[in-house]
Amino acid sequence: MCGLTGFWAQRGWERGADHALRRMTETLRHRGPDDEGYWTDPEAGIGLGHRRLAILDLSREGRQPMCSASGRYVIAFNGEIYNFGDLRTELEHTGVAFRGRSDTEALVAAVEHWGLEGAVERLVGMFAFALWDGLKRRLHLVRDRVGEKPLYYGWIGRTLLFGSELKALRAHPTWRGEIDRGALALYLHHHYIPAPYSIYQGVQKVSPGTIVTVGAPATAGTVSERRYWSPREVVRHGLANPLPGGEADLVGACDTLLRRVIRGQMIADVPLGAFLSGGVDSSTVVALMQRESRHRVRTFTIGFPELAYDEATAAKAVATHLGTEHTELYVTPSEMVAVIPRLPCLYDEPFGDSSQIPTFLVSQLTRGHVTVSLSGDGGDELFGGYDRYRRWRPVWGAAHRLPYLMRRGLARGVAAVADQGWLHERGHKLAAVLRARTPEAMYGELLSQCADPARTVLGATEPRTVFSSDGDWPESDDFVGRMMYLDLVSYLPDDILVKVDRASMGVALESRAPFLDHRMVEFAWHLPPSTRLRDGRGKWLLRQVLDRYVPRHLVERPKHGFGVPLTAWLAGPLREWAEALLAPARLQREGFFDPVAIRQKWSRHQRGSGRWQDFLWTVLMFQSWLDATGSEPAGASATGVG
């Protein structure tokens, strides 16, 4: 796991370019504290920088950027290739010789032997990398299938900048970042900014499962994108080809595949452990890790003694049953609040999921003992675990039986009543359900943090996303499956995986997610819908796997997640901080938000008339990010995302 960055300057290698590359690379030290490396081609005007967190092959033979044996390719790589040993063996049989034992060397050799797409299709792992083809003078930016690892790129003048985090791009001397109001509207809508958009105009995220190629000369007109892995096709193929066999066969197949995946993800030359919350997903991962290990697995949990949804006790019970070497840390509210000033730099782009705080704290605890940690991320999206799947299926079933014109009229009436303060949040959610023409549109509205973000963000036009692009939806009559697909391509990569990547890499901890191995994703979509929800509970099949290792009473409890008490904080220790960031004069001066709309919600929240804490937290995270980055205030363009 590492950080990468670089640029391609069309004017050639200018004075100070070496220093600029070092500055950009230094911003990513937290992602790779063990080593740094640089590669430049002044004639072509290109430079690559890399910060290394050494996980495999700790010697200098694993240093990056790394050249291929012929010298044609140069790579700066972030991630882990779990099947690098198999790739290496196959390549050695063709006569390829290796200097070291790193997965990066196996990757660049695979590219040289099979070509870029041929190599990428063979990869099992999480990755983002920049690959320079010196022969064809092309730069390839590649991201893993599900989106575990981040990669940004964009033009500033005639220079292409790219990097693992936006802070690396901002360190380039030509940087002139302008906030994109369309992306800001998306942020208010979702509390994250979905790919391919970023908070800055002209800067994009490489989408998961995508290869972005830039040809010479590097301009917007020389960019091409191609998908090498499509979630929509995975879902389509899975639905059309359900796995044969009875339920016992499916449980056994899931157990076998997951053990194989976990066995591969436990390979490391540094200490390794796992996050353990005591829920189904993390308990399953830890149980199979312990099954595959000759030693006691190290597990880590944080607890909140003052909160009703503390899960540390359950995690400890699971750890005791499995015999892991367990470490827990109870965190006070003041310790959680103390993390907040670090969030704008840590997340680097406005990010409004408040579970970012405990995620950072458990990562910090874990990094004090190990360098790699496995997690249960992805289990809900693959096996139907979110309670909202169960709750909202009958809501849509009831609503869509009414004629659309009748539903639209009812929606206007409900919204009008809600605007008067009566059950404001729930009223607008109900109105959104009534207005929706499709389950996907309904789901997008129910997940929304803001009923009409384009009205709250001044001068904004909200861009299209997967929620508004019906051509991207798989054809299915299964309501839960359609919701799971939307989460797989939106909430998972753009919220959950961003949260985990920035929190873990902020303390130089590599987090691995066995459920997100693409073989697990593809397997899950071949399962019959009946293996998801059953007896009012989600993840039926995964629970059957866990039953083989952990008594059910240890994990059967309501799902809470990693929440924090925002309502109490905004009324107490954070009130003065929030008041300053939401001051009307400040909002007016900055020119991004409608001050009246923001202050109205803040006032209602303070009076207790409406639950606005999540919306307000999203706005506050943007405001604090604006302070930390020094991004421009009122002069921003009022155009949407291009």
C-alpha cells in the first residue's frame, strides 16, 4: 500500500519541475512512510513520484517507480496483488526472470508479457497505478474493479496532474483549483462526491474497473476510457446463470471460496491482524482467518462506554470464542471530538459520513500493533445486509400500486405539511417515495441528505449519476437486488471505501477487504435472491457460513454501525464551532450556500424541531475543508460539472 503522484507537462521539463515532483510526493508521506522514489523523463515532460509502505519484499528491489525489464514501461503502484505468486510462476515458465519478490515487479512484467488489458484482467487484488509507455508515449491510469484504491487526475493549463489524493495535485506550482458547484450539490445530496466527479472543476476520479489512457500530446482530446470490468454485466450474467445445487451446497461453496480469498489476503512480510466489531461480516472474516492460521490472529475493537450502541462487548465475546489475541480500547466522547480538526486534511475532499471518526480511531489503535488489517467491508452490499433493504421493499410495493398522477399530488401535499415543521424529515422522505417513478429513483431519494441540493448550492446544476441514468441499471424484478447493485456502484466505492482508505492510510495502515475480491462479488450475484433476506433478517447465506464457526447467540443482535452522537455534540461541545462556520455573514461572503436555507435548518435543529444533524454535519465538513485548504471563496464559477 502506497501513495503515487506525478505530472505530464506539455511544455517540457521546466525549471523547478524536480522540486515540484518532490513536493507533490511528500504530501503522501502518511500513505508510505517507509521509502520514496522518483522517475523522470525530461524530454517527454513526465515525472512519477511514489511513497512506499513496505508490505511485500521489504528490500530495495521493491522500490518504486519501477521499470520493466525492457525499459519500455514505468509504473507507480498503490495496492496489493494477491495472486502475484501465481502470475510470477506463469511468467517464469515463459522465461521471465525476476530481481525481487514484490507484487509490483510481477505486475509490470505481466503488462510487458500480456499487454495492459491482458494483465489487468488477470489481477486479483486492490490497486490504482500510473503506467507510462515510453514506446508509444502514453500514460495509463488504472483503478481496481470495485474501487478500493483512489486515483485522481486533471489538467491545470497544459499540465496533466494525477495522484492518490487531491493534496498531491494541489502541491504542484501551477495548481489553480476552482470548486465545482455541481459536485458540491452532489455532495449535499449524498454526503460524498461520487466518481467520476471531484470537488474541483477539471479534476476527476478514475472510475472503478476503468483504464484511462492519455496520448501524446496530453490534452483533454487525447483521453480515452474503457471498462475492463462492468458491475452491470456481472449482475446480468449472475441473474441469468444462478448457481446449481441445494442450499447446503451454496453455503459450502461460499465457505470454500471465502477461505481461499482470505488465505491469499493473509500473505504479508509484516504483522497482520483484523478489525472485529462482533457483527456477522467481521466475525466471519476473523473466524476464517483463525481457521487458516497456525497462530492466534490479532483482532482490534474500539468501544464507547457512554453510548447505547457500543459493540466492544460483543466483539470481545467473539474473540474469546475464536481464541484470538484481542485488543480493545474504550474511547471517550472528548477523544472522538478531538479528531474533528484532523478530518479536512485526512479526507482531503469534503466528506460527510460521521462514522469517519471511529473508523480513524480503530485504524490508529490497530496501527500501533500491526501494519495490515483485514475487514468485513462489502458483506452488506453482497449478501443483502442493510436493514433498509428489508424496510423499503414493502414501502415501494405499496406506493407504486397507486397511479403516478395521484402519487404526485399526494407528494405535494405531504411536502407542504412537512415544510410547516410536522415530521419534517420523514415527511419529505415520504414525498420522495410518492414522486419516484422507479425503485432506483426512490432509493436515491431515500438515501439523500438534502431534498433539493441545487437550490441550497447557489448557481448549481446537479450532474447525472447512476441514480438518474437508467441505462446503467441491470434488468431485474428483484427489488433488493436492484438496491444492492446501486450500493455496489455508489455508496460502497464512494463512501465506505473512501472512509476506510483515508482513515487507515492516514496512519499508514493497509486495510484489506476479502468480501471485495472480484471473485466473491461475482459469486454473490450468482446466488438466488432467497439467500439474502429470510425470516426478517438479511445475509441469510453468510450467517449459515458463520454458524459453522461461531454460536449464533454471540452475533445475533440489532445492527448499529459506527455512529456518533451528532445531535448531542451540535448542542454541546461543537455548538460554538458550528455557529462560527455557519454564520450568515460568512456564508454570504463565501457565496456557495444559500445562507437563509442553512440558517433555517440550523435554527430548527437547535430548537429540536426536526432531525437535521446529518445534513448540518455534511455542510460543516465542507466549511471546515474550505478553511483547511484555502480554496477560493466567492469567485467560483456557477457552472455544473463538465
